Amino acid sequence: MLRVFLILLLFILPLSACAVQPQGQSETPSAALASYYPKLKYQEMSPTPVSGVYEVVIESGDVLYFVPASGHMFLGDLWTADGQNLTQENKSRRMSSKVNLFPLEKAIKIGDGPHQVIEVTDPDCPFCRHGSDYFAGRDDVSRYVFLFPLEELHPHAAAKARFILAADDPEQAYEDVFSGKYDSQPVPDAPDDGRLQLFREIAHKAGVTGTPHFWIDGQHVTGYNPQQFDALLNQ
């Protein structure tokens, strides 16, 4: 949220005072957006169920809402009266479409079940560890793990990730790290084979900024959500 707020400050608020404002209502929504906010870069723009309000996905993958008739811009989640979070559903749909960005042959593979699970995970993220425990308890999944340490939050996570990737048995090293074996002792030094940087680049390209993220048979899930995991794996 702070990142979106800073984007608004840097790119939107200063510009709205000096932009050439649209005249009349004949202008298309995309043209109106360009007129009000000429330096705002975005991926896509689409109408919402609310008349006159458009969803705008900016470069970071965050969502803003735009009213072409008045030039107003706002952020937040759009909900229906029955509790359906349209913003989150649309974001999940877009994230699901990015599943093919992940080169499975580069991942740490765990298991050999019929369901494909791609994980973007941080070795020191507690929610990532909960997710790991969940999938470790199932024998019907093939897991493809991409490590994405958030060093600002977890200063030892990158070293743990490099240790896992350099291990002779990456699956065992993964289990050792995610079980907490190296939480109270230094992780052994490990060479950097470049794969961690590749994982970071892939995650950024997919729009990942936090952890964990999962793709279960191609369907995206943000965070540790065992109910949603069950629904996708048991359907």
C-alpha cells in the first residue's frame, strides 16, 4: 500500500494540476486517463461493474480505479454486496496467466504427484513455512520451488537460499532450512551458481513482490490459504 501511495505522489498528484483536462464526454476512457495523468504507465485498463469506473493495472501490478468523467483516481478493493472481492479475483486471474513464466527445469522439484504446484517462497517467511508443511503432508503433488528471499525482512534468507541451491541434495537441504534447522546456527557457506538471481528476475517479471505465492494446476493463490489449497487440489 505504501508503494502505491508513493506512486500516486510521484506520478499522479503533481501531474493532475497541470494536465490538459478532457473536454466533453466524447473522449475514450484511455484517452481521458492519458489527458489527466500523462506520465502514468499502466498495463491494462478495463471497465468494472460500477458504471463509469475503470480498473487500471499499473506497471507494478497494483490496481487503481479511474473515473474518466471527472478524472478522479482512487485505490482499494472493489467488493460486491454478497462479499465477493472483485479486485482480488481479477488480480488472481492475471497472476494465473503468468504461470508459464516459470522454467520448471530450473526449480527445486519435490514429490511426483499428479497435481503441479509452483511455489515462490522465502526460507525465513513463516507463512512460506506453513505452506511448505501443508504440501509436505500430501502425496498427490509435484512441487516446483523458486526461492525468493526478502532480505529487507529476513537478512539471513539469501544465504539459506544459496545453500539450498548449491546442495548435493537440494530437496533435503530445503527440508532442513524450512524446518528451522539453521535458525539458531549459521548456514554453511555455499557458492552462488546464478540461479538465485534468475529466480529473482522471474519473480519480478511475474509481478511478485512478497511471499508466498502458489500456482496450483495453473491457478494462482496468494499467501498461506489451506482452504483454497484444498479446494483446488480436491476438486
